Amino acid sequence: MQSQYMILIVDDEEKIRKSLSGLLQDYGYEAASAGSGSECFQKMSSQRFTLIILDIVMPVMSGIEVLQRIKEEYKDTEVIIIPAMRIKRRLSPPYGLVFMILLKGLLNQKRY
């Protein structure tokens, strides 16, 4: 069964992108990834994403710059910003489960 939600993970660290993608897919969500702000906008120009999970610390274009542009150009897209090192190191249980509970709550409060 295909998920009604499409999530884009934007992080300059490949390991983090793969970990988050795998976690989301394990819970039945569809996930794509981008390694930079420019790649994020390339993907967003050709596909609609329900949610963006965005690293705040990235080279060239910071997460804050990406967020500002998303909110200007894609007003209806929800964004979760993940702080640099603290959360990313702890996406295994029980932190991964807590993350998924929060994500599910966010997605379910908006009707698509």
C-alpha cells in the first residue's frame, strides 16, 4: 500500500539521510532525500512533498535559508527542523519511536 504522505529528508550527511529514510519506510511512509538546499528545490519543483525534514546546519545554504525559501514558495508544506548533532545521533529506539509518534501526530492534524 502506498502512503498518502511523501516526505523529503534534507541533510548533507548521507548516513543520516539513509537512516531517516529507512526509519520512515519501516513505518510505511514514502521518503526521498536531498543532500543540499539546491537539491531540495530541484526535487520540490518536480514533486509535491507533504513534509520536509530539514537539517539546520548545512554548507552553502543553511537550513534556515532553505526554510525561508520553502515558506515563500511552498507555503502549504510542513517542515521539521532537526538540530545538528543532538537528535541525529539518537534515532534508534526509543528515540526513533518518539520521533515517529510526533511525526504521525503532525501529519494527522492536517487533512490532505
